[in-house]
Amino acid sequence: MAERTGAELFFVRIRFRSWLYSGVEVIIQPDKETAARLVARILASDLRAKPQLVLGLATGGTMESVYQNLVRMHREEGLDFSHCQTFNLDEYVGLTAADPSSYHHYMHHHLFRAVNVAAGNTHLPEGTAANLDEECRRYEALVRQAGGIDLQLLGIGKAGHIGFNEPLSALRSRTRVKALAPATIQQNAPFFGGEAKVPRRAITMGVGTIIEARRCVLLATGDSKADVIAQAVEGPITSMVSATALQLHPRCTVVVDEAAGAKLKEKEYYRWIFANEPEWEGYR
Ligand code: PGA
């Protein structure tokens, strides 16, 4: 291999350091479509670089357009999912995989049926397991056996949850059963046809499980997320807003549209970093 010049080594070092130490980076995109496309491109780039990628997946309305983009990339660009493994963040307690409101169903509908991921390589917690605590331990062990999560996709709830880690979730929590907060039940009611029909509990990866992923990518769009994004990124770390734990993560990218980023104080700084950081060269 040709020797690198001093200048090249300098930039390699900056790049390497930025991977190790950058912490949270915020990328502000003009609208929700460009934000979702950017997240899909980050994921696709990591998948192309490592076909055996262990992917942590999320559900919710915001993620639907990320999956639409991935399906398009699979069809048009041959993005290959055949060697990757996937682990979803959560599943409702009591819903079978066939239930149209379950996250098993969501994932099948929005992604799995439309790309070439092997069914045996996709994992979600089983919300109907006879012994839920045992199921939580099994799921944690499965993530560990896979070598840990390489890239974890995240949405954010209006009350600040990642996964279903509702307020006061321990920042070191592992996969467990969690009761849903009233705000979450309200937020998810449209998917169930009314608050009364939303399950009261879910199995969720813990905050500790999530921040062990090698890379986290959080997507939030729309003005209903503006307050919580400002708290999550710029507020103090607190178990009242589990997304604030991402500030402890060495490599977390938060992608927002203008609406969700509206209440961030340091917008101009984030834009400067995105415009100047070599890592984002191909994404601008
Ligand atoms: P949403 O959910 O994308 O439907 O807003 C995100 C979340 O609650 O994590």
C-alpha cells in the first residue's frame, strides 16, 4: 500500500477521532422526506460496508418513510439484506405476530416482506410469551450472541422515550416489561382505533441495551417533537427523558427536519458541523 502523506494522516486521524469522540451530532434537513432519506442512506452505507450488519430497528409513524426508502434502494440499487440480522426495540404485551397492530406485523408489512432479509434473521420480542421475564432475558442473550447491535435506529416519543423506556426508566436498564405512560397511550391510540384499545404494557430493550449499540441514529420530524428534541439533545441527562441518555453515546446521529429542530438553541453550530465534517461529505 502506498505510504500516506502527513496531510492524509492528519485527516485520517480527525476522521477516526470524530468516530470515537463526536458524541451526538445533529443534522437538520429541510423537510421530513429529506430527513428520512438521509437516515436510510446512512443505514444503507453501513450495510454495504458490512453485509453482516446487526441492525436495531424501530417502529412508529416516523420510521415508515425510512423503510419506504430502504425498499426502494433494495429494488433500484440492489441493496442487499441477505446477510444482516435485525433486532427490534419492542413489542406490545399480549399481541400475536398476526395482530395488525403488533410490531411484528408492522415490520413484515413495511420492510421484511419487501426486501431479501432471511425470516430467521429477524428478531422481535414475543409479546405473547408465557413467561415474559424469561423472554426478556432470552432477547438480551440473543443480541449478545449476535455480537451486539452495530446500528440502532430510533424514534422518540413526545414524552422522550426511546423504545418504550418511559419516564424514570433506569439509564442502565435492560430488556424488560414496561407499563406505557398515558402520553404514549394517547400518542399510539390512532394505530389502535382509540386509547382504550392500546395495550398497557410492552417488552422493550432497556436504555442500557440501546446505548451499547455501536452507533445510534435517531429520526424525529414534525413540530410535535420540537420540545422533546431540544430536551433530549441540549437538556440535562435525566431518566425522566430516556433519550437524554444518548448524550452518553460515543456515536449518535440525530436527524431532524426544520420543524422538529425548531427549538434547538445551537442550530447554527449543528449546521456548521454538518457542512464541514468530512464524514458527511457524501450526504450534503
Ligand atoms: P412516532 O413514534 O414515529 O409514531 O412518532 C416514535 C416513538 O414513539 O418512538
